[in-house]
Amino acid sequence: MPSSNSPASPPTPTGVTPSVQTRSPSASRRQWSSWDRSMPLHYDLTLRIDPSLPGPSHIGQKAAKVFAVDSDSVTAPATDHTNIVATLPPLSTWPRRKWDRQPIARHANFSLRHHVRFGNTGSPTALHRYIAMYQTFADPNAHSDVHLRIYWSHADDPRGLYGVQSYLMHAYMNATGSTHYPVILGGDWKLMAFHMLVHMYDTSPEDVQWFALGAEGTVWFPRQVQALVTSLDVDPMQTYVYMGEVSESKDRQRTHGNMAGAGGGMLISRALAAQLHKHHAWCVQHLAKGDPGFFGADLIKACIDAVAVKVGIPAGVPLTRVPMFNPLELMGQGWPSGRAYLSARVSRAPPVTLSDLENLPPLFSSGMLTRMLAVHDWWHLVEQMPRTLMFRRFFVHVRGRDVGREATIVVTFGLHVRVYERVVTDVDHPVDFDGPITKDPEMWGADWLTENAQVSATNKWTWPNEETSFTDFWIHEYDERDGGLTVYLEEGNRAKFGIRAKCEGAGEGNVLTLCSIPEVVDGWVQ
């Protein structure tokens, strides 16, 4: 409070004296949520990383490649507080998931800046999302190797978008800190995604190999894009490649077929983009304006099919489905089900994209700005992790000799912790099936959740028994002090689960690297 001799601040129109200096924003563009140390942790898990240990011996067969360890000690200094210590082998010895791939020699000179162009469609109403983009994957100050352009349709505001005096243009530039205005595309707004690809091809240098296309809600993880394309034994300058993931619901799949969901993004090789560019006018005339009339991502897929016929590819150019693309709109599934599905997806394959990320609670509160700040925090949090650690799942068995109870802790690193009230010895236990995720066969179904072809999505008699005695905690805070602490929150009782790391021997790092020393390539943690 100012002293009685201090000059008073000019009153606001409401007569309230401001309590903060609004003219000087934070100097840091990456401020994480810091844990309030006055709020006790109900569970405090310390992961000791011992570099002398061999790799895990108890490894599951499913896509997440889950492994299990026993806790070293359990103490309960208070009735609502439990300390747990468990020892893990170093990250380099962990089993690799299918999509934790290494680059191959033919791509040794690959560069995101020179070989990939990113483009996201959108509208002036999505400024909050563009701000998040330019503070995360498109931040020119941190990641100069990412080349992103935003595309708007003039139909959104045919007067306000013209010319450099447009207030919308100035709002975009000021809010994002970008040095480029959005690209304004004429014509039917429903064709914007297709026109965007053509413009990206027109304006890209000849050495660009890949075109990454997203929507306004698409959040990219560029280092995963780099890891994916450099692991493929293809020449994108000569080979027709169309990569992405289908829409999540069976109804959409029946309607749209084997087509990449727009919100989840797609990658198109230069060879294929050249053909789409060449036949652009024909596709618009005969496919967009025909019957039934394709648009958006549908038009891109329809044009790819037509091009395959024109250039003489009898088998066509099918979608290469890659589960690293995630078109799911979390809000549309309801919070518990959509969030549980996200945990299942990313534990199996680290994401290239996520869609409408601000709809993931409880990390995000109800206010739109606060939610976008949380997107910023969480993205930068997981981007510090080595790729092979992102959302890795492992079990910690608490035998309970010290506290008179047993439990299994299932960690989906950086997103989710579940505490079962018994020891779950099977590392291939269908963790995702137990959760609040929908079992509706029109969405994912029990067969996908259990990764078991013998389970019928429509016959409940084939389903496994569900475990119901567990508590879920979701990523909530990060405290970078003292080696770091990630805090996960249980929404109902507001209980907190903390995870920290202790590096044994010569190990270095923190809880976000589990004492590994990640390789940095082109400014990106590998």
C-alpha cells in the first residue's frame, strides 16, 4: 500500500486504484505455473534415476510399452500425506514405442526451416489462438527454424481486411508479435484449406519437401514433425505422400472416408503438392462446384484421388494413417471422456498435433485468456522433455508394508497420474478401458481401448472387468525450483500428487528430463 505521503495514482473510471503496472508486461515469455508450497501434497513421488541399472525387465506388449517397478520405500508422516520413493533405470534403456523413431541417413541434412512449410487456416475471431501459436511452436525468437503462415478468408470481413490500415491486421501483428500479416485468400471461404496449399506451394522455395496443413485449432509439435519425416524411407520430392489421421468417430469416417481430419493436421509431400497445384483449377471446377460439392479437407482428399487417376496410379494415393496426428475435439466428447481418450492416444504415440487444446481441463480454467495461457505453459513444459519421455506410461507398485495398504501408480508422464487401490500386476492391464472414456462402438469402442482383437466393441460379454477403485490426477502446475516438481490435481477433493526426480551417480537434469541429457538439434530438444 502507498504511504500517506505518496502521490495517489490517477483513478480509473470506476474509482478503483490499479494494483499492477499495466504498461510493463512480464519480461519472460515462458512463465510456468509455480506450485504454491503452502498447499500440501497428498502424494509425493520421488523417482530415483540410477544409471547403473539395466533396462526394465517387466515390459508390456501393447503400443504404450508400459513397464513396472516396485517402490523402494513408503512413509506416511501425516494421515493425508504419503511419501513414495521408486528407482528407475535411465531413459536410454526404456523400451521404445513404435513411433519413437530415429532419423535415417538419407535425411542427415534435413532442416525444418528449409524443408517444411507450416500453414494454418483460421479467421479474425481466433486471435487468442494465434497469440498462443506465436508464443509456442511459432515463436520466432525461440524457434527460428519454423516457418508458419496464417491464412484468413476475405469473406470474414471484406472491408476490414483490405490494406495495411486494417485494424484487424494491426491487432494480429500487435498481439502475436509476428512480422508477417496473415495471407488473405479470395474466393469461397469453404475452399480456403485447398487454396492455402496452392499458395504455400506457389510461394515456397524449390527445396521445400513437406507442406504441413492445419486449422485454427491445430497445435503443432515441430520437433515431432521433424522426427516423423526424417524416419521415413521416402523421397518427398519424388514420392506422393499424404499423411494424417482419420476423424475420430465412425460416423465421420463413413461420411468422409479415409481422409485426414482437418483439425489434426496433415503432411503432404512436395511431389503430391505439385500435382495438386497443377490440377488446382480442374479440382475446383469439377469437384468443389460439382455435386455433391467438396470443400475443406474433403476437397484436398477428392483432388488427390482425381490426380491419382490422371497421373496413372491405379492404387491411388491412400492416406498414410499416423496416430501422432490427433484430430479429436475434446470439448465435443465431454471433459472426462475426451481427456481420458487423449491420455490413451498420446501414451501410445507422442503427438505431432493436438486439436483445440484449450479445451483440456482441469489445467485450464473457464476464462478464455487463462486457458490460452495454460496452453502456453503446458506446451513449453512438455517441449522440455526428450521425445522418448513425452507422455510415457509406467507403473509404480506400492507394496504398502510401511503404511498398511497397497496400490499401483500409473504415470502418463506430463499429463496424467492414476492411483489404483490395489497392486495391478499385469502391465498390459487395460488402463484406458477403466477410465471414464466412452465405450461407444461408434466412437472408439472397447476393442481399441483394450488393444485386443478378441474383444468385440458391440458384445459386452467379451469385455474385461473394469477396475473402479482408483483416483485420477491431471497435470496442473509446475515448479521449476530445486530440480523441478510436476503437480497433478484430483478435481473432486483438490488433492495433489507431486512427482520429482533425484539423479544418482553422475546424472544431470531434472524431473522434465528424468536426469537424462537430451540432444538438441536445430534448437529442439530431442
